[in-house]
Amino acid sequence: MDTRMESLEAVAPQAQRTQQHVLTKLIPEFDHQLKDIARWWRDHSLDEEHGGFLGEVSVYNIPHAQADKGVVLNARILWFFSELGLHHRAQGESDVEAIALAQRAFDYFVQYFDDAEHGGAFWSLDYRGQVREAKKQTYAQAFCIYGFASFYRLTGNAQALDKALAYFRTIETHCVDRTWGGYVEAVARDWSPVSDFRLSEKDLNAPKTMNNHLHVLEAYTGLYRALPTEEVAAALRASIEWFCDYIVNGENGHLRLFLDMEWQDISGGYSYGHDIEGSWLLTEALEVLGDHALEARYMPLARALGESCLREGIGERGQVLDHFDFKTRARQLDSEWWVQAEALVGFLNMWEVTGSDDYARAFEAVWKYVKSFQIDHDDGEWLYHASLDRANKGDQRYKLGFWKGPYHNGRAMMEVSQRLVRLVHQESGEKIQEEAVRETIA
């Protein structure tokens, strides 16, 4: 039996069943929102002139045809449509459109983003597909693996599996710190060292980061699902250990965001969104790897990350706030769309793991906030920043762009729906068992 289901049965069975019934009634809402997100990306993201997908679309659905195309966005598009096809397949349906769009993403990626000379993927292209920035961010290579692995699981495309394995081995060869362990944030196109490691302008110039390690862990989990070999298992195990031993601060339940080569913390704050995202991604990695000793050792840290977010990161409307700043000693009251998406999965996962209804209520509050302020009800996609005034979409960067794809909110809709459906099946199984017991007694 799933360990999360065992937790639910162990804690206050009747109260849990009541809460379970409340949550499972929300399944149609998440299914509907997933359809809206997928429809928006099908309608607005395709670059019909230059191939692949557009680099930017405004909050009013106006395409910026000459915007640069980022590797992270395109890897996430590949992942999303691949997982959407798998999601519908699991429901006994065939999503021809999702498969076609995943194929479109894969074909463009291999033709333009893939570095045939040095391996790995370029950071960015111009709108015509010419290389704009060739630096190799380990974080970006990880998302490529994530997308390739899902596309392989959807289609059985051997080239996709070959690419996933090649990128995986490239990270293991060129991006692992052989002295202190962990993954170096960035290298040059030819995998030689660089002095500027930053993923974006807002980041510290640190050689090791939480964000990088979190998404390598996530990518290796996806690869292990597609290719459960000893080679991948060993790397996933090392990724989990580095993440838990150096990134997670077990004393306060927060993630260390920026570190030097020797793992010394140089962070400027906490990220509540990453804490709750890390909580469920770590849980998933441990479950997929299936190493019970490792799970027993590190699951308390996964729970600690969820607990810190619930304890410290909730805003006045029930949303999860972005971060806490060490200099100002204050929480940032604003938050981006991805934080709420990850909070939905994270709080539901914590409810499954712990059985505490505090997480169920937090999950419901975040979903209420998303429906009220995050979703653009004009067309179904989510705003970059929540808008508290429905008549004014506020100061939005874009609907589609270098840092905004269908990955966070699309994944949240699929994850939540799948988890709630599993609860329905569990409840149905329990009823059948109870009826069988009554019949036996009678």
C-alpha cells in the first residue's frame, strides 16, 4: 500500500474520510482548469512562421514574434505536453493534440537547442533559431532530461531516451564537484569553468544553489521512471543525499538558497515557495527510488519543509508568500503564479503524508486564492502576479515568456487531480470491503 495512504488510515479515520470527501469533490474543478491551461497553450503559443513555440506572449495574448526563445521554457513545454498525453492515457483517453504538440516541441528542440558539437543545450536562441547565449546552466540541462524522459514514456521514441541519457551523463561528467560533492551551477559551452554562475539577474553569483540541486533531483526522478537502471539510481541517490545533507536546513525547516563551493550558506533569505515545492519533490524522489532506509532517513526533512511553509509563509488571503528577506527581516507580501501552483501539490502531499487537516485547509485556501486572483478568467491561463482587482490585470510581465511556461500550474492540475482520484478509488475500495464484511457477518 502507498505509504501516504497508510498515514491517512492511521490518523483519525472518520475525520480524514470527511476531509477526503470534501477534497475529492474538487476534482472536476482541477480537470476543467487543466483543460483551460492546455487550450490556451494550444491556441497562443505556436510560432507558425519560424517553427516551434513563441518566445513571448503578453498578458493580453499579443505575441512578441521576435522575442528570444529560452531553453527552460521549451524544455518545460516538451515536458507539459508529454505529461498531458500520459495523463489522458491513464484516464483511458487518447490526446492526439497533446502528442502532436509534444512531437513539435521535441523536433524543434533537437534541431535548434541541442548542441551537436559539445553536447547539452544552448541557453537561448533568437526568434529565428540562431544561438543567442551558449552558456550551459546545469539547471537548464536538467529540465531537458525531464522533458526527454516524459516524451520517451509517452511515445517510446528511442532518440528521446538517448538524448535524456546523454544529457544525464554530461551533467555527471562535467557538472559534479569531485571535491565537495554537488552540482556546479554553470559552465561554458565547451564545459570549461566560468566566473559568472547566475541563472538570472536577481540571483547571487554563487557556484552552488538550491534551485539547481532541486531540479536536478526532479529530473533524475523523471529519468529513473523512464530508465530504472543502477547507473541512474546511483546518481539519484547521490542527488537526494546532497540535497538533504547540504541544502535542507533541518534546524529551521528551510532550504539554503545560495552556497559556495564548500557548501557554506551565503543566502539572503528563505523562499517559502521553494520550501513547499522541495517538500513534495523530495517525497516523490524518495518514493520513486524505493530505498526504504533512505526514505526513513530523509522523510522527516521533507515534512520539516512543509511545516515551515505552513507555519511562516501564509499570507492574509491564504496564499503562500514568496520569501523572507534577511536584511529587512520581513516577508515579501507579493507572490508569483508558480508559488501557488507548487503550494497546491505540496500541501496536498503533506496532508497525505501526515494526515493533518491543517494541510487540507491550507490546500483549500490556496485554491480559493488561485480561483479568485491568479486565474485570468478571460481565457483560462494564470497571471504572472495575482491581481486583486479583476478589472485590472495589473503589472504583468507576460502570459508566456522566458520564465513562464505551462509547467508549474499545468503540473499542479495533473498532480492534484491524480492524487484526488486515487483517494476516490481508495474510498471505493474501503466501501466494498465494508460491504463484504457486513455480508459475511450476516
